[in-house]
Amino acid sequence: MNMIQMMQQAQKMQKKLKDAQEALKEIEVTGKSAGGAVEITFDGQSKFKGIKIKPEAVNSENPESVDRDTIEMLEDLVAEAIKDATKKAAAEMEKSMKQATGGISIPGLF
């Protein structure tokens, strides 16, 4: 295989990686706990999409006592914490990958 063929092969692989990453953005997965009282959704790239909390997760004995504003505030607080942790984890991964590759940018890696 000559150099031109290798470069063409690398370009094809890069396009396949990009297409796969785009497809993963469209996938949604949902994790549930407490019998569905709490649901968290991520896309196929492990990026946080949203959270839903039912009143029974806050007060299982009297869910009617929990108002919608309280639920929304709790969802917002948990969502912000997840986004903050995800952002920090991504920064650590990028730093680690840069150290591992000697600063060379490898498309699709980070």
C-alpha cells in the first residue's frame, strides 16, 4: 500500500468515525431508579440530556404534597450538578489524551 492509498484509507476511516459520532448524538438512552420515579436521559455519546423526577421520589408517603415548582427546582439542581461533573470529566479526559498522544490531535479521539 503506497502513501496515497494510506491517506485515502485514513480519510475514509475519519469520515466513518464522524458519521458514527453524528449518529450517536441522535440516540437517547434513559436510566431509571425507584421504579421509574427518577429518570435520567443521555445521548449515545454519554452527554446528559435531561432528568425527570416524580413527586413520589421526594415524598413516597404523600406525593400529592410535593408541588411542581419543588420538582422543577430539584430537577434543575441535579441537572446542573450532572452537567458540571460531565464537563470536568471531559476536561480531565482531554488532558489525559493530550499527554498520551504528546499533544497530537487525533480526530475522533477527543
